[in-house]
Amino acid sequence: DLADYHELTDNPQLVPDWDYSHNTAGGGLISTVDDLLTFGRAMRSPGLLNKASIDLIWTRPQMAGVLSPMSFGWFPRVGGGRISANGSNAGVQASLTVWKETDLVVAVLANSWGRGSRSGELMDDGPEGLVGHLSAVCGVR
């Protein structure tokens, strides 16, 4: 029943053992919030990547007249100004959001996922989500 999907639970459940070896994109990757913040800052100016590569990441590509929501693994915000990337597997979530015109980079790592978990909502654009709240407080979109 979807009606109770967002209810918090007082009875968290252990995620079953999971073999991530098939998942080459993130299955064996271990990171920290500091690592993600450093990586996010590198997406703002040349250094790790050249300017042309950074510009491609920040631009939503158009193919056959259709504007793609994703650019090289990132989701550039419509209208520009912000990129984000996120992912999850059973028991883990990660999200990284980078603002272009300010020194604001937000990384969230959580070891919760699925039914009863609210961690995915942290990076929501809405007024209750972390990204939406920070955007409003900092005056950036």
C-alpha cells in the first residue's frame, strides 16, 4: 500500500547481505563526505577537468530535438546554476549537489534506504528538502 510508504518506522530492519560485485558503477566504491565535497568543488573550475569538459557537464545535451535530463552522469538543473548526482543500493544512499555561482557544495551519505527511510528526501528541491532549503536561504537556485 503506497499510503504508508512515507511513514517513519520504529522498527528498522537490517538490509540483507547483498553482492555488489556486478555493479561496477558504484558497487565497490567507498567514499567519504569530504571526498565528495572535494570532487564537487572540482566540477566548478578547471583543474581535474579542462574548461570544455566542465562546460559539457553543466549543459543539458539535446539529441534529436529532445533535451536530456542527464549530462555525463550529472543532472544539470533546468535554467543552469546547479548540478547534482545521486545513487543508491540496498542500505546506502549518496547525493552530491554543486552550485556554480557560489562556493556551495552539499554531499549527503546515508546508510538507510527503502520503506520507512527518509534519507532520499534530504536532497529534494522542495521547501522541505535540504537542497530546496539551502537554495532559499542562500538565495541561489
